[in-house]
Amino acid sequence: MIIPLETLDDVADPRLADYTRLTDVALRRRLETERGLYMAESTKVITRAVAAGHAPRSFLMAPRHWEQMRPVIAAASGCDGRDDGGRVPVFIAPEELLETLTGFHLHRGALAAMNRPALTGVTELLARARGGAGARRIAILEDLVDHTNVGAVFRSAAALGIDAVLVTPHCADPLYRRSVRVSMGTVFQVPWTRIDRWPALDELHVGGWTVAALALADDSVGLDDFAASPACTDPEGRVAVVLGTEGDGLGRRTITAADAVVRIPMAGGVDSLNVAAAAAVAFWALRA
């Protein structure tokens, strides 16, 4: 397959509009929403995005990464990201120009501007999980604000058998560049969607889900005890683990609406873990 390359030598080139000022967080959030895109960084992440069926708008890299990226780009040839039906462009530029443009050295190989896929409704997402067998273990992220934590939770979810992730209206974007990078591209592997209203657990309760709020509370039960309960040991049991925002934890309304409040027993005078670490512990203990 012959893949035409487009050489760039000016950071003001209008063809680079998707990539400009990547280090400006507020600008990236606005532009990525307005343009319906997200950034995939590194060969591994781009490969996983393409494998998940996400359509690239363009690729950007230094000349030395071209050969490494060639098979990934060839695999994406069937993903038409252009509005005019044309071939997805591959931009090649000197490393000095790329560092000026992006604010960092592209040592991970390349960047790709990807079309942001439409989100699926909660009921449909959970029914389609596990190849259509339906989800049994899910995580709900309530208002996490740190993209690193969101990415780390997704990586643990992929590794430890979580079938889907739901994020609340004010949770950080799983497809933001740092979230994607920290997750090592597993945000494309684990089905996820955003909940319209929160806390609103009726849809989960109707579907037979036991909702466990991970929080410190006087009436909480230990993680081991909850894992041994019928909700978790029933082969057909469905458990949703709710994880709260950094610092404040879960909201009082969420804790009240949950079926159980679960704590991770601590030693050494430690009262809590970082939300990403707590998620990994809970996912392992509650695996189906």
C-alpha cells in the first residue's frame, strides 16, 4: 500500500489546527469538544484506538518514527476520518517543530487526532459488554477531576475484570490525552459511557445491580465481608462499585442511595488510599 506523506515546516500551517497548543489544558478541553476529537499519543495507544474501530482524522510524527508507524497507519486505512471521503493525511515534520508545536518531545512515536465516537446509553452498554453476555462487574467514577487517576482506574479495570465503566456528568474526560496515555489505551478496550444524571441509581436497581459505595462510614462493611456476600458470590450477581472524587470522596446522596457501603481495611494508621489504588484493590477483591 502506498501511503502519501505530507511534509510540514511551519507551526502555523492550518493543517495542524487539531494539534496546536496541546499543553493548554483549558483550550484542549474546549477544542476537542467543539471539534469532536481526542488525541492518541504513542504507537501502542494509536494501535489500540484503531483496533477499537476509532477513526483517525490525521497522524503526526517525526521522520524517524515513520517506519514504526507504517503498519498501524495501513491498518487504519479502512477508517475514513475525512469529511470529504479522502485518505487520512499523514503529517511528517522535524522534531524541533513538533516540540515547539506540542510542548514536549514525541519520544513515544507519534500523535493521532482521532474522531471522538458517540457514547452509548447505559442500558445498551451494559447489555453489550462481554461480547453480548452482559456485564457482571462495573465501576462508576463520581466526579474524579484528575485525568491521571481516571486513566489509572481504566487500566486496572481492564486488567482486573471490570466489564464496563460509567462516569458521572462532572467526571474528567477518559479520552483526554493524559487519561488515554496513563491508561495505556485501555480506555478503548473497556466499554464506558457518561451518565446523564447523578446520583440516579434506579436504572441499575431495575437491572438487578447491587451498588456498593466505596467509602468510610460508621455502617460500612469490610471489603472481604462484602466479597463473601451473596451479591458477589452468586454466579449471576451484578455488582457496581462507586468510587468518589479525590479529597472529598463520595457525596452523601450517593452513599445513601447505595445498597452497601464498603471500606478497605487499613493498617499502619492509614485511613485511605488514592482513588486509583483503592479501585485496583476493590476490583481484584470483587472480581466475578
